[in-house]
Amino acid sequence: MGQIRIAVYDPDGEYTGRFCQYMNEAAEEEYEFRPVYDREQLDHLISAREISGVLVSDELRGEYPLFIGDIHVGYLTGEPMEEEGEIFRYQSRREILEVLETLLEREDTSVRLLVFAGASAGCGCSAAAAACAQKLAREEKRVLYFNMSSLGDAGTIFQGGNPRDVQYLLKELETGGDLDAAMAAVLNRDSGGVYYYDNLSAPLSLMNVTKARMELFLRRLIDSGEFRYIIIDSSFSVNYGFLEACRMADRVIFVDDGVYTSNQRLHKIWCLFKMLGNGLCQKSVLLYNRFHEKYGRLYENPELPVAGTIGVLPPAGPSQMAEQIMEHEALREVLR
């Protein structure tokens, strides 16, 4: 078995170097501690998955959560409070390694909410969202796909059947019915392991979902802990329900095929995000889908970070496109 690589970053570079030297002095240890002296280097190591864990100073815990994808994070603290993730700086090497071993064995039980938003119709948003869900399901992660598109019908990608769809759920929300029972009654499961909510019967009624009802619904989903990932496909629908989902999301992924009309619409949504604030812009990235190579990146928004290019080309149906997208490295960045 190879060494477990741990990146160590502290604004005090001298301390970082001393700590790594101290931890690496023991012969035949299974750990390798790598000193990191700037944030860009650390973010690169995390993005490239070259490490199994990260140790950062206590004051950086707000910027680095306990888990970054599949990478465990610990916090070097000068005053141990026995909070999750903390490692007391001044313990012996043996004690630090014991705590670190415990940290690396933790299971990430947090729920991640991802919203896919299409810049325009037919740009590949639903295919990308479905590909994300299918990839997670293949990795044996419990994932829920919720089709919030005003066009409806996730059945073009997922296989399953349920006479009740999201409209039944919305009625229960409006009338104050048993929400948990309604959520269970509407749930579908694809043969590939993806759970999903569809809105086939009256998709346009989703335009009327209020902020409060969407918050109630999503909060119940997150708090239940039934699913590790919740993926919302809004396609090109912008409404109160969509905006509330974006506010609660861990990440918002815009899918854009690069044509002028798509970029123009994306720019309008981006301006709305900037006006609303609430960190919407900071959590947003662009997943570029170049259906037509000739359009290139001519109209790309320079303010919006690019997660990558999926480059799916027609002719292909939604399920075939989703299968192609799963092979792209860009999807890995989206899930980070």
C-alpha cells in the first residue's frame, strides 16, 4: 500500500515547514506530509486529487469544509475544544497520527444540492444533470434527480413509471397535506439506481411554485438525509422556485452551448444573481457545451468560472448524450 499524502497549509509558512519536517521524521511511516505555501498550490492539489487529506490552520475552517469531494480536511488548532476535525498542534507525533487516522476514517454524511441551469433550450442542461446523477449512482452514491424544467418529462432519460408526479406533490404543499407521504408516493427509481421526481403531467405549473414552498420541500429533503446528492435540473426555467433552489444550493452549474442567444440569456441571469446577492455568483460555474465548434467562446462571460467543456455533439438523444458526458473530466470538477 502506498503512502497516504497529506497537504499541510498554514499562513505561517515557517510553522508549515517545521510541522511537516517533524511529522516526516519518523521512519517507515505510512503518511507523507507535504508543505504547501500558497492557496493556489493547495487548490491545485485538491483539484488534481493528488492528496488524501488536508490540514489547514484553524482560522481557515470556514473556507475549507470537513470534506472536499472525497478529500478529508482537518484543522490545526492551538486550543483544543474537541470539535469535529480538530487536531491539537502541540501533541506528540503519535497522538497527532491517532487523531488523523480517526479523521480519515470519517464518512461524509453531508447532503450536497446541485442546481443545473440551462442558458437556453436544447443546450444540454438536462443531459448534463442526468449524466451527473447517473455517474453518482454508478459510484453507489444515493442520488435524487428533480426535474424542475418547465418542459417536464425526465422519462426521456430515465426508465421507470409512476402514475403520480410532481403535481401531486405540489397539491400536498398547497393544501398542507402529508408532505413526507407525498414525497414517497411521487418518487421514481431508474434501473441504473437514480431516484427521481418527474413533472410530466403539467410541467408549466412549476412556474408558480413559491419561494416558501420550495424552501419547505428542499429543507425536508436535505434534513431527511435519505440522499447524499440532490440534483435539480431547471433547464431554462427561471422562477421563484428555481431562485430559492439556487440560494440553498452548494453549487449552481450553468450549461451553455456558446451561441449568441444562449450567452445573452446567461448574461441576464448572471446580472439577476449579482443583484440578488446571497453568494449566488460565488457558487456558480459554467459547464461549456460546444454543440457547434464554430461558435467557440466568442461571447463567454469572463466573470463566470469555467468548470470545463463537455463538447457533446449531435446527433444524439438525451440518454446517449448523458452517456457521453459521464466520460468527461469536466463533470468531475462540477462534483468537487
